[in-house]
Amino acid sequence: MLVDSHCHLDFPDFAQEIDAVVARAEAAGIVRMVTISTRVREAERVKSVADRFPNVYRSIGTHPHNADEELDVTADDLLRHAEDPKVVAIGEAGLDYFYDNAPRAAQARGLRVHIDAARRSGLPLVIHSRDADDDMCRILEEESEIGAFPAVLHCFSSGRKLAETGIRLGHYVSFSGILTFNRSEELRAIARDLPSDRLLVETDAPYLAPPPYRGKRNEPSYVVKTAEVLARTRGIPFETIAEETSRNFFRLFSRVPAA
């Protein structure tokens, strides 16, 4: 049993064969999938996918790339969307200084709004962080002083300091296909050392397909490959990592019915 804690099944990449993609995931033992919002204004499209499949759930939020487009979205707006029982997380929101597609001030403002919604709802915040470790650590620490909130550092590819800060604040760390890439030795060293009760796996599909699918469209069934590498990295059986990451998922995403 595995869970894909982060994918984007509403993206056009899956439009022509969404039923087959979900069926392949279920056949591979993927018991739950969370399809992640990138724009609140496109929530209906994400909702339509989650409502179509019993084992697919969704989030509500604004990706940092789009932060300046949705500065009018408030925490109350997010909470209204979260009244839908299939909404199991807030986000993804965060900081992306690699692309800088939105002004950094807008990204930070949006992130704090999403943190407020996560704190008030108890739903986990899905955090996107790329090349922004220092600012992300600072914001997470500042906001934690206001009040605790659940969160996961998704598709983790940052440094050890951010991982350890997240763990210290009570958050989780999720690994994607990046963990399987040849150049990811430092990332695997971080994954090896983190506590077992804070680990998740994901695909971030349609992006970041692991070998032997590298360069192709990713999909939820491929999360098995990431879990296999995580198990080898930590020197434990695949069955153990599957059990641990699934248990962690249901603890964090507590609105999702246990499999």
C-alpha cells in the first residue's frame, strides 16, 4: 500500500486518459491520491477530478508562481472552499526564487495567508520551496510563534537546514522522483537521516518522473519507484517504507479516510 500525496491530475497532460492513469495507480497499490490546486480560481477543475474518483482527494490554494494573480484570496476564502470534505489540504503555496514568476513579496504574502488558513482549519499546508531556504525558514519560524500549524515540505529538494527546521516545527518532508536522480546524492543523505515518522512520498505528476521513465510524463503509479529508492537509501525493506509513509500520510492528512 502506498499513497501519492501530491500530483496534478487536473493538468492537460492527463485529460485524454485520466481513467487509465487512476486505474494504473490503483493496480500498483496506490490507495489514495491528492490532486493539488495551483489557482483558487481554477478550483472547479480540480474538484471535478477529485469528485470523479473515490480514492482521489484535493487541496485548495495558490502556487507561488501565481501568487500575484490571487492576492485578493483571503484565508476565509480558502476556508470556505475547505468546507468540501474532499478538500484535505491547503496549498500548494510557498516561495520559488528559482523561477521568480511572481514578485517575492507577493509570494510571501500568499504563503502567510495560506498558513493562517492551515492553522485555523487544522488541514495540512502543502509547502512549495525552491531556492528560498533562508526566507522559508524565517517565515515558518515566525508563523509558528503565532501558533502551530500542520504542514509538509513537498517535493523536497532543498538543504538540510530547511528539512531540520521543518521537522523541529512539527512538519513533514515529502520526496518525489528527484530523490531517484543520479545527481541527488546530497538529497538522499538528508532523506537517510530524517525521522521515519515524518516522511512522505509523492510524484508531483506530471513532472519529475523517476527512472526508467525519466523524461516522460510522470503519473501516480510511478511513486513506487521513489519509495523503492527511499527504502534503499534508509537500508530498510520496501514494505517498511510503504507502511511508514502511508501511516504518516493518514496522520497528517487526517481528513482522508484510512485505507
